[in-house]
Amino acid sequence: MKIGITYDLKSDYGIEQTNITFEDFSTMSEIEGIQQELEQLGHSVYMIGSPEHFMLELQNGIYKQYDMIMNFAEGFASRNREALVPAACEMFHIPYTCSDSHAMNLTLDKHQTLLFAKYLGINVPQGFLYDSTIHKINELDPFLEKYRMAFPIVCKPNYEGTSMGIILVKNSIELQEVVNYLSSIYHEPIRCDEYIPGREIAVPILGSGENARVIGIVEYQKPDGSPMDFYTHKYKRHGFHKTIFADYGKKINSRIEETALLIHRSIPCYDLSRIDMRLNNGVPYLLEVTPLPDMTRKSTFERCAAKIGLTFGELLDNIISSALERYN
């Protein structure tokens, strides 16, 4: 097959590599690793790049040479950023991997995702959305009272990933300062959640619909093996954590897997996703749904795939095969 890969780097948006305020991008080594694996599988691979580069190819008709788009593009500075490539592919009837524009928009919006999950009966943190364009900073304490929330509170930008901007606050003064700060940096609503104690877990899923399957459960721990109390960008990106294969017993494992598959299938996500949760006394609480998870070597996905006997190339081949099933 002729496969075009969409992806974006920090440099596409003039962001310095050392800038940790914005992190939801691929690295060139990650994409080149995927390219090499696809070529070893016999595919012809074309490095398209960012959504903007893809749009230029659409305008020039270059897209007609591709049999499929393998989408890893996150976009930038828009609540619709992850949906840009899927929407363009849908307009031009180009087969592509990963979730459609609807799922990308829903899962990028943390607030709407948790409302949707709560409707399904999935446990989620109690929380609210603060929007500086319609709310006043002195409304934060009344919100806490209205939703019966106690400190500590987790604050995060509503449309970002990779633990960007996530901060734990312990009192009302900190809450106001952090919400003001995050609003000024990211220019978007801020989701404020009750803190869920317990264990930080992730559940990678391959496939779509009835064919979707959990390929593992992992727990992120501190370097000393103790539970991860608060999974920040520092822990996630800079190696200050351990990733272990988790086993909490048949009953709890089943509860985790059923919860992950329910949200994956209900949105629905296509081909793959990673479901991030906190496990508190055997009860999983949904935090986020990630339809474009990290696909670097030694990532959660690659480790879980290896544990069930899939090479990295076979993992990518599974993603492509899942997409092909959707396009008959």
C-alpha cells in the first residue's frame, strides 16, 4: 500500500524544543521509527507532516497517490485541532487510520468526555468547567460548594494532552491563582476536578466496535515503586516514573477492562485508544480518553503489544488492518 503519514512537530509551530508549556506533538525519531517499520512490512511510505502540509497536498491533488493516511497529527491552538486531518479525509473520501473527527473532538474536550462517561454510568471525578469569558474568578468557591468538592483540586486546560498544565491545588487562594494562570497561558476553559487518590493506570485498546480488545493494563509508579500520587508532565516526559504491567485480580481487572471498552466503543473510537484512569479501592475512575496515544518505542502501547507477542511492526499492521475493515 501507499501510506501517507500525517504528524506534527514543535518546529511546525515555531515552538522551541525546550518549551514544556506545549507538548502534544510527535518527535521526528518517533515518526521515522514508524516509517521504517511500515517499509519493512512492504508499504511505500510518504512523510506528509502537519495538517497544514496535508491541506496543501489536498489543494494540489497530491493526495490521490495515497491508498491510506496513517494519522498521528495533533494540530495546534484549536479545540478542533485533532479533528482537522480526519475531517479533511472524510471530505475527500480518503481512507485513514484512527478515530473520526467526531471522536477526536469529543475526546479532546475533557469536560464533555466526562459528562458523556457519567451518562454511561462510568465513575468520573466530580468537577466543573471554568471559562474566563463567562465566569468570574470569585465564582470558584461557590462552584466548589455547589458540586460538593473538597481540596485538593486538580486543574488542567480543557483541550490539551500530555499532562500539559496540570496542577494540584490545596486551597482557595491557590485555586484562583492557578485558574488565572492557566487561562492566561492556554486561552481556553479550565477543568477543575476533585482529586482521586489511588493508582494511576492506563488501558491500551486495539480495534473498533466488537473487534476492540484490551491488550494490557499498566500502572505508572514513582521510581521507587510507590503509587503515583499525581502524574504530572515532569513524571510523564522526563522518565521520573516506572511503568509496570498491573494485575489487581480477576474481578478488578475485569472491571477496568469493561469500563475501558465501554467508553472506547460508545464514543466510538476507531482502531486504537488509550484509556487513562485512577484506581481507588478497586474502583476505576475515568480521567481521559486518548485516541492518538504515544507510539514511541517503549511506550505503553508498544510494551503491552510486546507482552502479547506482537512486534512493533505487527502492532502498526493491526492498526492498518482495523482501518481496512472499516473501509471494506
